[in-house]
Amino acid sequence: MAPFAHARVDLDAITSNARLLGELAGGTPLMGVVKADGYGHGMLPSAHALIEGGATWLGTAFVKEGLELRRAGITVPVLSWIIPPGEPVGEAIEADIDLGVSDRAVLAEVVAQARRLGRVARVQLKADTGLHRGGVDPAEWEPVVEAAARAEEEGVLKVSGVWSHFACADEPGHPSIRAQLDAFHEALEVVEKAGLTPEVRHIANSAALLTLPEARFDLVRGGIASYGLCPIPNFDVPGLRPAMTLESKVALTKRVPAGSGVSYGHRYFTRSETTLALVPLGYADGVPRAATNKGPVLLGDARRVIAGTVCMDQFVVDVGDDPVAAGEYAVLFGDPGEHPAAPTAQDWAEVLDTIPYEIVTRVGVRVPREYVGGV
């Protein structure tokens, strides 16, 4: 029996998106980013779908994610880029995972673990070109690069990549974009001067992949776009297909009189006699409480809005006099190509003043992923 609610993930859409991104990048190799459980879509199924679509690298935030890929038998190059203290660096080296290096301490730990294991560790040096988040500070860049070059000469390290990340690539034309590109070129000059020959240089995320050919270098990182969501508002990418549809059966319906207060706090009142439909999804499942009286829902072939407060396990929709019954599906977001009237994750993001990344990644563990397509 199908669950009353599920996030249906179209793996063929992810594969198709990967192929499209590769074409849009002019054939530059694609890294499929599968961090955060594949942006909520499921890390392992998404990884396989991305590889099927031509991704030659996979990217994760944390080492444990990279190790899970390896345990699943995935052998393509993997980069894991956030290395807080206590991460299993030695296991990553043994699993042939590239490690993102953003400061001296991480580099020293990687070198120490490589010496202990008698293995060559693969690292990718990250330059802070202006995001001021992760990455080696410009003042520290040259000494870190030189230390990495010494370790490579010793035979315990291979600098497999040099990379960075944009702050405002989702705002085409923002002045920081050119400044960061210039800073990245300067960082690469230091690397070259040190005698290092990285296999890949990369700075392009989904937004830069779509709008900045000069940022492609040797590798582009397909993050949110791999899952069919564009990181640039109002920027059309023909052929990009949202992979996730979040839907739930209606649990019950009831007629109520005009002036009825609905849900906690009575933040919604019915204007006339009407039918209310109860949808058993709530903020414990990733439906933001801030969607109260805002969240769009497709139900009974019409676009509607959540009525009243979103609760932990449920919310209500006012369907008027439409013949909606228990057992019918309410679609919170999905692919307009499949349901033309369905809201999208971008619609939810705009209503809640956030980004579609947050909408899909917050779908909770109580909501099973149902996979369609794939090999």
C-alpha cells in the first residue's frame, strides 16, 4: 500500500538534468553535488542518476557522506570539503576521497594521517576569494600552498585540485563576481609558481555554470540545478526538470459554517459555509510553520492556499464548495510539466522569502522517498 504522503523523486529527471548541465557547460566535466542527502532527494539514488547523466565527480559537504558513497560501491572521484575537528580523515585517505583544505590545521592533519598510513592523500586547496566563509584567507594562501607543495614533494600528498566558491553568482552582473574571478586567477598563479599541477580547477556553482562561461575552468559543480531547480530567480533554463514532487492524501473533509476559526490561534476564519480538507503533513515533515495562510497547494485541480496555522503533523485547506474527498492527493510542489497547476519549490521559496534549496532539503524523515525511473 502506498504511504499517505511521500516525496516522489524522478531519477530520470536528475539524469536528464545532468546531461543538460553538461551541454550548457560546453562539455566541461560535471561534478554532481549530493550533500545533505542529495538536497533531500536521497544521496545514493541521486548519485547513481547523476553518474548515469555524465557526472564524472561527486561532491559532498562532509567526509562521512563521501564514505557512504564509497561503501555503496561508487568509485568516481569524490570531494568532501568541510573538515571540522574529529572528522575521519584517515578513513577518507584510505577510501581515496579528495579532501577540501581551507586552513593550515586541516592541511597538517591530512599530512599527519597520510604519514601514519603510508598513503598519498589527495587534497583540494580552497581559496577564499571573497565569500569569507570556508577557504584559505588570502594572507595565508601562499604559505599554505608552499606547505602543500613540500608535502607533495615528500610524497605524502597530491594537490589534486584548487577551487573556490562565489558569493553572488545567483545575481548576474554583481560586481563581486568579477572581483572573485580575478582573485581566483591570482590564487592559481601562486599555485603555478609553487610548481603544483592540479588536475582540476573549479569555481562555478550552478548559477555560474549557467551564466559565466569564463568561470568553467576544468570542472563545474552542479548543485541545486542537478535536481531541476534554478538558483537564479526568474531565469529560465529550458529542459530543466524538477525531480521532487511532495504530495499527501487528504485525511478527511468536513463542512463548517461561516465564521469558523481554523487551526491553532484561529488565524483564519471562513467567510461562508465551506469544506475544509485536512492534509496530514506539518512542520515535523518540513512544511514550514511560516507557511500559515501562505503556502500554495494543488488540490481538486485548483491552486489553493493553506488555511490557518501549520501544525506539527497537519494543515488545513479551504476548498469552498468543490467536491474534494478524503483520499485525494494534495500536491505541495512538483514539476509543472507533470502537473501544470502545481506549485513549484520556487513558488514556496518566494512565498516564504527563502530559496528553493531550503524547501527541498527540509522535507523530513517521516516522509518516505518514492523513486521512479533510473537504471
